[in-house]
Amino acid sequence: MYTFVVREMSSGVLLPLARLIERMHLSDVSLWRFNWIQLHGCGFPFGMTFDELEAASRVPGGLEVRDSEFRAFLNSDFQVVNGEIEAWSNEVPPICLARIDCHDASEWELTTDLPEVASRLEQSGFPRG
């Protein structure tokens, strides 16, 4: 497993998820899975309140959304405080490309089992953990 740790702050706030995803350069993602998410902010991501989204992320298997829905979610006014987000490929069967863990809104931990994804993360400037 390859691990990268990101503690980049901007105005006292952890690097936004949208910026993190952009820098990861993940391709061929078909769905995203949210596990044990805690959010802060406002809005209705995926047509849910934050409480509903958090509850849906706590069921076995988490909350799964298509890539297009996830990209719209990135435009929401929110901050991920805690939880895990997984990027799954569009291959059959799907492969987990990367896991993104948020720790107390102060650190992202990126993990992947795929050397090619790890290489892309290193080339994008992510520090190994």
C-alpha cells in the first residue's frame, strides 16, 4: 500500500476536497463511496441534508454516487471534517483506485494499492507518508 499525507492549509482551512481531487488526476472513476463522513457547512449534497448524507455513509457499504454526481458535490459549500471517500474504477469488476481519509479536518491521507496511481500522486507533488 502507498500512503501520502496532505496537511496543506489555506486561511486556516484544510485543502478543499475539490482541489485535492483535481490534483490527484484520477481517471476512469465510475463511482465514489462515502464511509463514515462528517461534514460542516451548508447545502444539500445529492439532494440530502448533511445529517441524511452522514447517516447514509454509515450503513454497510457506505453511500455510493456516480462520478458526475460527485463532481457536482464538489461545488457545494461544505468541509469534510472526518471520514473516508473511495474512488472506484469503471472496470469490470471495479477496482478501488484510491482512498481519501480526512482526519479531524486537519489532514488528508491518500492511500492506493496501485503503483501507477501512486506514481501519479508523487508526480503531482503529494508527499509520501
